Amino acid sequence: MSSIKTFIADFGWPRIIIALFLLSLFVAAPIVGVDLGASIGDVLNRFGQNAIMVLALVPMVQSGCGLNFGLPIGILAGLLGSTITMQLGLTGLTGLLVAILITIVFGVIFGYLYGKLLNNVKGEEMTIAMYVGFSAVMLFSILWLVLPFNKADLVMGYAGEGLRRSIALEDYWGKLLNNFGQFSIGGTPIPTGLLLFVGLCVFFVYVFMRTRTGTAMTAVGSNPDFARASGVSVERMRTVSTVVSTVLGGIGILAYQQSFGWVQVYDAPLFMAFPAVSALLIGGASVTKASMVNVVLGTFLFQGILTMTPSVINNVLKNELSEVIRIIVTNGMIIYALTRKTKVAK
Amino acid sequence: MRNVKSFVADNIVTLIFLTITIIAIPFSGLSGSYIISNLIDRFARSSFLVFALILPIMAGMGINFAMVLGATAGQIGLIFAVDHNIMGTEGLILATLVGIPLSVGLGWFSGQVLNRARGREMVTGFILGYFMDGIYQFFGLYIMGWLIPIRTAQVMQIDGGGVRNTLALESVRGGLDKIVSLKVGPFSIPVVTFAVIAVLCLFIIWFRRTKLGQDMRAIGQEQGISHAAGINVDRTRILAIVISTVLACIGQIIYLQNLGNMFTYTSQRQAGYYAAAAILVGGATVSKASIKNVFIGVFLVHALYITTPLAGKALFKSAMVGQYMSDFINYGIIASALVLHAWKNKRAADLARAGLRMSAEAQAAAGGVA
Amino acid sequence: MNLRSLVVKITLAVVYLVLAVWAYGAGKGYPLYIDNTDLSKPTMLSVVIDGKSPVRVREGAYTEIMVKGARKHTISLVLPSGAEYRETFRFPAGAQAAEIRVPELAPGSDPVVRPVLPRQDR
Amino acid sequence: MSTGTRLLSLRGISKEFYGNVVLEDISFDLDRGQIIGLVGENGAGKTTLMRILFGMPVIAETGGFNGTIELDGQPVAFKTPFDALDAGIGMVHQEFSLIPGFSTTENIALNRESLKTNFACDIFGKRMSVLDRVTMRERAVKAIHTLGVKLDPDMLVSEMPVGHKQFTEIAREIDRKNVKLLVLDEPTAVLTETEAEVLLSSMRALAAQGISIIFISHRLHEITKVADKIVVLRDGKIVKDVPVAGVSVQDIAAWMVGRDVKTKAAHLSVCKDSVYLNVEHLWVDMPGETVRDVSFQVMEGEIFGIGGLAGQGKLGIANGVMGLFPAGGQVTVGGQDVILNNPHAALNSDIAFVSEDRRGVGLLLDESLEWNIAFTAMQAKRQHLIPVLGGLFSVRDEKSMKALALEYIESLEIRCTGPRQRAKELSGGNQQKICLAKAFALKPKLLFVSEPTRGIDVGAKAIVLETLRAYNRDYGMTIVMISSELEELRSICHRVAIVDEGKIAGILPPTADVAQFGLLMSGLGAGKNGDAA
């Protein structure tokens, strides 16, 4: 009995309510005439689309930098990766791999600068990260117009310059991962390649957090003074975690794009950090601790609600209440995590 | 020389953006009188909103991004006035009277939340604004028109579900600005609006001299010591937020009566972005703000808004660049001001340390000789 | 709480309510229909109410203009010829809307204001 | 200037924290206008006694106290410090509690401002009153005048010299209506000689006006100069309660430090002749524990003790050598220079450190014992790692971490549910053992231990000390032990240095007379920087 109580206390009521809500959606789906198989396939797909961006938050949480509201910076690296690769005319698996490579290069550069910046603003990381992310997105919006992209299917038709708002990936590597080894179980399509790719990334971060560096990072987040007394450079660990987070954010958006089928530039990345942050928190993470389980569970719950609510609720109520529910759940969860008293050690 | 240096260091944010504005003016191709008349108009429109941020900064809570809750309350007041067809100045008064109790309640709520998020008030306030968006949309789209009937067709969505996304405020437009409008050369000056702003300034000056104002200054500097001296820290912080929220509510009403239309579900968010940018550009920091900062900030931020998009457009020969430029400027101001401020704090702390170290070193050297 | 502060607080609450009621009453806008459908004397004209910006009324049309408060208003008609008639009228208390027929707005006579009653089928 | 009327009587005050007796049967009286000098070593119970007098909530939370307090002949029991303030007791703490951006006047009147009510007060309450700055200034000037010092009532605290801050604090207490008793806790600790002189004379002036003062100080000559009578606390008991007339500083020092202990030289290992640690002109910028100029040498295989009162800089020495705070000077270990300001380099010079700040620096409270014990070894020495892909990178070796943790859990008798338990769930004594295990896991040749027995129970204390002794004896580990407890240092160390005002006041053998230690601590030692040993 007491173990149930402590479980609830640790896990938090909001998460339990959300989990129960999702469960009830799954139960209600067939009753209101929603195709359950297709819905589950949809949830799996969106899980794969978003999981890596959620995963990208983990290193920075662990190193004590808080929730990375500056995720858009990583996303911009990913956008550079895909647009440059497309401009070069590379398609298929080669294209995707080159895109990942370019993303990593830009991710490391951006992440390094971003990490240096955050080291100078300790204590206000989250607010500043948010605004730095916003301004970076807007700066790049100008760059998308100005940079010398000139491939016909990338740029705006009438002007011949400036990227389109949405660029189709179909002829490049759209759905490449999704279609790899895809099969169906009872009408539910399983995006095997995408899930494998996510699994690979999760495994990478899992291993990384167990290396000497990863261990030091966790200790820095847990108690920076302890880490320093053990000869660990706190600043360096925070920078490394920011770089890893930024690179993963870039790879995350690549995975998202190939499944979505479109590259969206300009202000599309502006608010992408919020759902990712919220998903991680729903998965049970706090502002200072996050694990792979939190990532997987959180992304599944969050995307599950996002996918299931419109189909179920709209079948009943015929209006777009789901958007409102999304806003309240996303931000309510973040506020819950920010205001939760970190348990004071005895 | 030292004075110049410290002046530059103290006002670095303001100076940077002043330089940008001065550079942007010739590129924008705007005439001086156009800029000035625009500035007068925008100053009257929006300085009230910026004042809402002073008290929480004084109380050590940073920039109250949760002021959008107050702006939301003001918008609900306006929706009420427009829906009931209350026109002109009376409409604005009614909107304010409806908005104030709402904003007191919302301010109390956000004060509670921010008290539980000590040390990260700013980011929590920011997210709280988004959270409120959800509640507000639920209210505007589902409660309105269902539990609270909508009386006027112009307020209702075409399909009948709630308040429409763009609300014409024709009936209350200029309800404050146009009571007395003074023509000075090519510029028209909304006298009553300026009078209201002047009264607000006097209120702030007076408030700083009250016991509550003194308590806010005290907790803004040292929460622990203030608590030990018997000041109710939590309550004082909540009061700072409540007053801020109420001012934001009135400020948003003044802002919208000037504009004459309202994006029902996004206008309040703009208020928060803009006010934070203005006060920071005016030289306020997250721990210190004055009326002077507000005035300088409002002028400078609007000068930036007016000139930089056009300058960007002219420089890059693209209309879209100008559009993104204004957004970039808006976010960039806040980001860079926060960064510069945090960086300055860190440097001040390092310098203080270095000073101590030097004195210790000197002593050690002296000791070594002796 | 002493008596004095109680009195002040109650007064404040009363003032708040009175102000709200006054603003509601005095600021309430009512639609005023300008009926220019009498085709015997078809003219296009501009209508100015309470010194606001003029509203055009085409010949043979109804136009809705909002007036503030059920009280005295001035209305002036400006004909294309430049001739202007100015009249005052009182908005009928208790009416949801009112109608003024242009032909009845002859110079020298009080305008006839007809309250518009809610439709029966509602 | 005692007037002979009784103001305060304490009768049989006892207090225990979780079975740990910290005060036992404390009784003394204080007359109006009398100054009591309250002295005792750190941990003698002064702070607890003042907390009881002041009704600090922590006392009630830990089970209250026994005995009675009478003020003006009436028994009193304050529930909060505010009750005590209302009853006319003022307290000035060691740390300043002033608002830096406020002026002298504003600080003196903090939360007791003179107010002018106005219309808004009727609506929103008293806090809308406007400050009456003229009256406030008058009050401040009056309080400053009573104190008999020169203070600018309009100066900002942040721009004041330290002495003025201290006077402002006292003026704030005097400004209270009906203040009868002032408690001054180490008010001269931060002052210069001349400032301290001024403070002493203002204390006399206050006493002359009938205000009683409890004066806590470790500067014994100040006590003899200003107090009417002296109360010496040791181990929670009053050992002396005598008029100050005819008492010498030496007497007080001896009473304070107390009984002569039998030295336990038999336990000590024989140390070699070679110098292992050489510290020259070390300065450390550690807030509250500034080290100004410290030089000493430690022999190979020696246990070297560093004692002294809190705030004098003894803690700064270890923290500075380990690179945790900005430091300068020359430190060599085993003939090799130690790079300062770099914790990693210090650890690589075969030095380990057990911090006095167990929760803040010593432990990862939220992580497992394995992590706590093995982490430093992993980071500094690259142990407990498994190379992957031919050494491209390495992941942590949980098996060997577990083995390490189990080894120390057994050898140090750490009471826990297993190596996976979180550090914060252990008791203080067991946490301290984890810190020791973490240091031992580095296999250091030189070990700094800072306050190893602070806040742990008697049983754990014995084990910790015995463990240190055993590592010294069996492995020849050189140990520098820093402690506030002189008894402890004398029972385990070959030599004991006393630090005063950031410098070594003297080094004594443990067998030296206690009074000598007491004198060194009070800043009256004969040979400054001298090697008395």
C-alpha cells in the first residue's frame, strides 16, 4: 500500500491522469467508430517522428542546464543539413546520410557556441535559451531568403530565390526510414525503419551517458561542487551536453522531416521545443533528472494523446477542442514540473 | 575616461540598440516627421503596458512574462463591452471594470504559481502565459456562446462556435485617445491618454514611497533578511504580481482602443513580448527598473520597430526580409538584453572576487617580507 | 478593520457598481435605421449623427447607424446639393432599435422616431 | 554598571538533540545594565543557548528544552524570535542581516518604518501608508547617538566599511522600543582593532543607560576589558560564572579548553624525517574562511592537526590546496609542485580530500553509494571503466564499482541496505564514512580531512578516528586533519597547528598545556608563525 503511495508521489498525479486519459481514448475509439488499427499505426509513426527531439533534451537535463528550450538551434542545424543536401541534389540513402553528416557538423558548431553562451548565464538558462532559440529561428528566416539556394524545387517559384515555406522531400529521402521493412499487423502499419533508427539513437545516448564523460555529466547535474572536487570541469561538461543535445535535435528534425514528407523552414521550428519538453516531463522526468524510459514513455503518451484526442473527441463533439487540450496539457505539464518542489534531501 | 567607460558598461544594451536605430534610419528612407508622429502615437498606445513590469522587477521576480494574463483579462473586458454594444469611453470604462476583478484573480493565481517556482520565475511566467492561452481559448471558443450567450453577430464566429478570431473594436476605438486630441503642427496628441500615463507615473512614484513599496524593494534585494525582519515575503510577492496584472489589463485596453481591432487569441501574447523588449532596451535589468527605463525603452523599441524592417527590406531588397526582421529584432532584443545582463552580473562577481584576491595577494606578499 | 475603513470600502464598492451601471446605460449602443426607401423623392444623402463621421445612405435603402445611449441625439442630413438639415431627437427609452424615415425629417419639424420591436416569431 | 536589579534569570536550562545532550543545567543571572561575557569553544553550546533564549523555531521542532527563563521576574517562553523582540530582547548575529541597497536609516527602521496613513490605507490596509522619512531619520540619528558612534544615516550599506555595518545592526536593535537586553554574537570578529575599541566603548555606554548585554566573543582580552562578569561554557555545561575582576586571559583560556587529556601517543605511528608536504605563503580566497599567509611543513607519515576557531581560515587551507577556491603560494607534495586552482591536478598529485561540507561538496546525495565511492577514482584516475571498440571510448564498469563499494561498506562498517542505496538516505556518520571511502579509493599518499566528526554521533566518531589512525599506521598515509575540536586533534595528531586570522598562530605538540592552545586561539599566542614544536 505504502509502495503504491510512494509510486504515485514519485510519478505524480498529472502523469497518471494523462495515462488514464489516453487509455480511455483507446477504449473509446472503437465505440465512436474510429479505426483503432490505423490510429495505433498513426501513434507509432508520430512516436518515431518526435522521439529523437525528446531524446535530445536528456543530456542537458542531466548536466543541470535545465530543459533545453533552445532546441530550435539544433533544429536549425538539421534544416541546414537537409536543405544543403537537397541543393547538392543528393537523394535516397546517400542524401539522408550526407544530411546527417552536415547536420552533425553544424550541430557541433552551433552547440559549442550555444553552450559557451549558457555557461555565462548560469541560473537563467531556461529563459535565455528560449529567447536565444526564438531569435536564432528568426535570424535563419532571413537567411533562408538570402542564402544562395537556387534549385528549382527548393526556391519560391515567382522570385526564383528564397526557400519555399515547405519543400517536398518525396524525390529525395521522404519516408525512406518509414518504408524500410514496413509491415502490418492486423491493419496496423509498423514503421520499422523509423523505429529502428529511434532505437539506435536511444541506444547511443544510453551508452553515452554511461561513458566516463556521460557519468561526469550526470554528476555535474546532480552536484556541481562534488564534480568539481572530483576534478571534473563543470563548464566543459555543460558545453559537451549542449553540443550533444544540439546535434541530436538536428538529427531529430531529419527523422521528423523524412516521415512527415516535407522540410518546413522559416518560423516552423519556433515552438518545436515545447511539445518535446512537455513529452519528456510527461514521461516522468524532472527539471534535473531524465532517463531513456522517460523519453520513450513520455513521447508515446504525449503523441498518443495528440493523435487520439482529435479523432475520438471530434467524432463526438464535432469541433476542434483537441487543439485547446494540447495547449493546456503541454504547458500545464511544464508548469507542473517547474513548480514542483525538488525534494529536499534529509 | 573611467566615467565614460562605466557609463557605456552600465547602459550597454540601450547604447547598442540606439546605434542600430541610428544606422537604420537613413536606410529605412522614412522622414523625420513620419517617425515622430508614429512614435507619439505608439508611445501613447503602449507605454502603459510597459509600466506593468516595474513592480515585479522591484520585488526581485524578474520580468513578469505572466503579465499576458492581465492582458487577457483586458481583452475579455473588451469582448464583453463590444458584445453588449457599449460604445466609446463608456465602453472602455466598462471593459476596465470587468477586467480588473478578473485580473486580480489571475494575478493572485500567477503569484501563487511563481512563489512555488522561486529562482525560475521568468521561464515559469512565460509558460504560464501559454497555459493561460489554452484556458482562454477554451473560454472564448467553447464557454462563450454556450454558457455565456453571445449577443452580437459581429462577435460570433461565422460557424457560431465562440468568439471570432479577429474582433473589430470600431465601437470603442479611440474612446480614450479622441476625448481631447490636440493638434501641434503635423502631429496630433491624444491628451487624455497622456494624462492617464502621467497619473500612472505619479502612482508608481507614490507607490515606491509607501510601506508596501519599501517592502518590495527590500525583498527584491534580500528575501531571507526581509523574512527575518518580519516582512511577509510570499504575500508581498503576490501583491507585486497582482498589481502588475491589473496594470497589464488596463494597458491592454488602452493599447487596443488605439489599434481598433483585436486578434482575439494572439493579441495578448504580443503585449508580453513587446513590453519585455521595451523595458530591457530602456536599460532596465531583471533586478532594477525605473520610470526612465520605461520611457527610453518605449521610444527606442518603437523606433526600432518602425525603421529596422524597412531598412532590412531596403538592404536585402526583399519585402519578406523586412517582415522577419521585425520578429528577429523583437526576440533578439530580449535575448541579448538578458544575456548581456547575466554576463555583466557574472563579470561584476568575478571582478569583486579578483579584488579580494589582489588584496589577499598583497597581504601575502607583505607577510612574506616580514 | 475599523468603522472608517469599512465605510470607505463599502463606498468604494458602491461607486464601482454605480460606475459600471452608468457606463452600461450611457454607453449602450443602439442601432438606428435610416429609412430612405420612399421612392417618391429619391435622393442620395449623407447622415451625420452626434458629429461623427458622415455615413452615406443610397436612395431606396435602409442603413444602420449605431447611436450611443437612449438619450438626445443630433442628426443632420447633407444632400448632394450641399443643403444641410440639422435636428435633434430623443431615442425612445426601452427600445432595442429605432427607425427614422428620411422624408419625415423635414426642416422645422421634429423627426419621427419609431421604436423597432423584437420580431414576434423569435 | 550593574544597577543591581535582576533582568534575566536562566534556571536549569537543558537541551538535547536526538539524545545528544548539548546543554545541561545552565543557570545564570543578568542584572540591568550588566554585561556578561559568554565564552566557550565552538560546539560548547553558546549558539543553542541563544536560540533557546530567542525562541527559535528549530528548538521547538527538535523537542523543546527543559528549564525556565525569567525576564523581569516573569517566566517567559517565546514561540518565535518576534516574541522575543517584542519583549525587548535584541540580537545581532555574526552574519550581517542588512539590505545592501538600503541606507543606514532604512536598515535601522526595516519593517518598523514610521508611517503616515492616507486615504488608500482605508481601502487596502496599512501597507499603503507612505513612509515618514523625516521621523525615520530622526530615529536613526537618535539610535546612532545612543550608540555613541559616527554613522552617516543616508549612506548605503553596500558602500559602508564593515565596521559601520556592524554598528548599523546594533543601532537597529537599539531603535526598538523598550529594548532591555542585547545579545551580541561575535560582533568584533569582522572589525579592525580601532573599530572594535569603538564598539566596546559604545557597549559601555549602552550599559550605562541600563541596557544589559550578553557579549559572545573569542577575543578574550575584549571580554576582560568590557564585561562585568564572565560565564564559561564547556561541553554544554557552565564551568565558571565569576565576576571579571581579577580574572586573566590565561585563566579564561584554560577554563574554555578544559581538562587535560591523557595523550595517546602510544597509538601514533613513527613518522619519517623527510618533509612530505611543504606549504609556503599560501593564501586562499574562501568566503568566510580566508587564508592570508600560511606556511607549514608536514613530515611523511605524520598526522598533522590544524585547529582554530570558526572563520579564522583553517578550512580554507585544505580547500585552497585542493583547488576548490582561488589560491596562491607554493605547495609541494613529495617534492613535486602542486598546481593550484586545478582540482584535477591536485587529485593527480596523490592527494585526496574529505570536505567539511559533506552534503554540499562531499556527496552526490541523489546517487547511489557506488557512484559516490567510485566517481572520483573514475574521473581522476580512469578506474572502473571498460574500454569499448579498442579503447575508442570507455563505459563505466558497474561490476567493479559495486565491488569497490562493497569492499568499503564492509571495511568501514557502513550501515546501508546495499551499494545501490542513495547517499541521502544514510545517517550522518555513515555518510561521513562514504566520504572517507571515496578518498581512500583514490589510494592517496596524502589525505586532507576537514571536520571529519562534525555532526555525527559518538560511535561513528570513534570509528572515523580509528580508521584514520589505522590508515596512517598500516599504509603510512600522511594525514592533515582539520578540526574545530581540540580534544580530537590532541588525541590523534603528532603536532597541532592553530590558525588565527588567516595565519598560523603557532604549532604545538599535543602534550602541550591546554591554556597554550587557548591563548593561540584567542590571538594572544607568543610566537606568531613560530614553530613552537
